[in-house]
Amino acid sequence: MKKFASVCFAAAAVLAATGVNAQTISPTGSFTISGSAVMQQSTTANCTISAAGTNTSTAGTITSRSFPSGTFGLCGPLGLVQPYGAWSFRVAPGQTNKIYLKVGANTVLNKPCYGEVLVDWDNATSKATFNNNVLPAVNAGDPSCTLVSGGVIISAARTIS
């Protein structure tokens, strides 16, 4: 019985080391992001999203981001709702139709939300879609934020395989 367990453990270790179910993003390099998100905390804001960054075969760093327009007075260069924190994304192990997206926003209440959410990914359109994804509050006791709907498209197109 010990020998069987040792063989199973060794096989599992080999499979883990070879990266079974390790997803990759291609191509690598620079990209731009465009889209929009309906965000909700104390009120609802529909903001346009513009961003840019670079990615490796497993993750991307978003180096610039803004909400250039959207709901009057809430989004835009002088709006109350602004990007917050360092944004990034990474593959979801074992899945080609999901990615982890780390994003944040300061809000109308000046109570920012920031965190990593698992969102839908479409290889055919290179689009991440939001569907009631909850971002935790940065400060304890503050309300969370919800990415109610919307999505962003990465250009040049990326594929997760």
C-alpha cells in the first residue's frame, strides 16, 4: 500500500511540474484596452474605460488607465469616480473562458474599492465581461462596489489556451 501511495504522489508531482492545465496568453507584448463598466456603490455610474499595458504568457500589467467619459459628473477627467490601485490580469488555471482581473475605483462617497475578481473571457472577441462582480472595500466597514455589467476589449487580440 505504501508503494502505491508513493507512486501516486510521484505521478502527481510530475504532472504538477509539467504544468498540466497551465493556461497561456498569446501573443505577448503591448496592448490597449477599451470598453465600459456600470459600477455601483451608493449610486450607479456608467464609465468608459481606456487603458494600456503589457503582458507575459500568463499575466498582464495595466500601466495606464482612465475613465475618460461616462455618466455626467461621475466619470471623466473631473469626475468623482476614478481608477484606483494597480490594475492587472492573469490567467485562471484550467480555464480558457475566465480571467482574474485586479481593478479598483474611487467612488462618489470617496470610499474606494479594489480587488481581484474572476470575470468571463471570450477568445473570439478578446473581451472580458463584467456580470455583478463584487470588489471589496479598501477600508474595513466601507461598502463594497459591484461591476454590474459592461466589459473591456484588449487590442491587439489575445487568446488564452
